[in-house]
Amino acid sequence: MSELSFTLAAPAPFRLDRWDGHAYRRILLLGSRSTPIAAGVWQDRNGGTGAAALQVTLAGNDVGTGAVAQAQGLLRRLLGLDVDLDDFYRMAAADPELAPLAQRWRGLRPPRFPSVFETLANAIACQQITLTVGITLLNRLIEAYGRAYPEPGAADGSASVSNAFPTPQALAGVSPESLRSLGFSRQKAHCLIELATAVADGSLDFSELEALDNAGAVRFLRRLHGVGRWSAEYVLLRALGRLDVFPGDDVGARNTLQRWLGRAEKLDYEGVRQATARWQPYSGMVYFHLLLDSLEQRGMIPSERHA
């Protein structure tokens, strides 16, 4: 077991999305052998939300300079470090409704998943259920099929284990009954296995998505079994980083938007599109900000009100 530390430059304004209240942590799969490496990222909050040098630690059995280079690129993507938000903040400052929300979460970057496959798996797991239940299903999936990384030094002196998100290869040969035992519906189990198998055997390639416009990318994704408009738009936002996408079929986000705007009438998909048009090309940032507010109110992330 070895460990390496380095710094990542974060643009101003920046606030680290600390899901455990202290640091951003994730098991990364690096190298041709998909070696599980534990990554931890810390930000000194004494400096507020200005530019920061993030402290990063990698730990694992194969941590070298190659792993550092890969981890740097991946973390920059996951944490949104290369996204220029200056125009978003200028727009928000001039909008009496958006300004308080943007100031409330100032510095938080648009998060992304490392791959289209992982984004789709998250979307499929969370379809037509609450976010809390969806996260529970995903945690079970990760525990059952993700590559394990042993973490020494648990409180009782024993080793604890964290898992990476399952690879397509890990899920390709799984039986639907195995996923059903984790709580997945029959349809979701079949969709996940079909998706994983197609990616693992090379019959499904997502490389062309980057070159497609939003409409073309949605059409491409909706050809996949179990992928509807919400899942496709979720991929555009969370995998491709298209910040002009507010997934209008996300019922929770739609209701949160309605309440935030003080609208009496329910919003449908077209209503969401019209309501967010004035914030383009940053309606996806509004989606993220409203999601964070909702998660904090439910106690699912640490409060930032006194940070």
C-alpha cells in the first residue's frame, strides 16, 4: 500500500462539494487494469470561496506518477474545475430571483460522472422512485459488484472496505435475479444488464455523443432499452456537462422549481422549458443549485448555511 499527495488548482469562486462534511472521497479505477485507488480531496475553507489549491491524496497498491496524471484529469472533470462560470455569476447577479440562490451556493461547481455508462446506470436506478431509494439501490449495487479497495486503520483496528462503481464487465454476466435481490425491479435489472453487456462487448460506443448537439444526443440515447427523455437529458447534464439542460421530466426538480418561483400551477415539461429559458445557457446550474437546496433541507448533505 502506497500513498501520494499533490495539489490541484481550483478557480475562483470555488467551494468543495463535501458530501461527508469534511472531504470529497471516491474510489477511482485507474490504468489499463482498472486498479482501485482511494482519492481524497480537501479544501482549506479559511480562505472562503476564492481560488484554492486543493489537497489531494491517492492511496492504493499501484500509486505512481501515471496514476497521479490520470487522477488529476479525472478529478478535474468530476469536480468541474475547468468550467468557466463567470458569465453565469454575472447573469445571476442581475436576476432578483436567481441572485440569492447563486450567492447561497457560490463556488460550487457542476459535478459530472466519470463515464456515460455510470451516468446511465445512476439514471436507470433512480427512475420513478425517490432519490433516497435510488441512492440505496446504487449503494447496494456498488457493494455487491464494485471492485473493493481495503482501507486500513478503521476505528476498531480492522480494515474497512470501500468499492468503486461497478464496471460494465462486472455487471455484464450478472443474472437479473441477482439484481432483483438488491431491490431492483425486473425491468431495471434487465436494462442495466443489457446496457453493461453492450458496453462490455463493444457493440455500444458512446464516443460520438460529444460531437452531437443536444437533440441528436437525446435521440441516440433514447434508442437504448429503458432510456427515456429524463434519463437522456440527465446524461447530457451529468456526463457531457451540457449546462443548458434542465431535465424537465425530473418530477422532484420540477416541483422544487415551481415552489421556488412561487407558481400556483403545476409545471409540465414545456412549462419548465419556458420558466428556465431566461437563464440559458445555464439552466443546468439552476437545476444543480435547487437540488443542493433540497438535499440540504432533507439532511442528505451537510449544511452550508454557516460555512
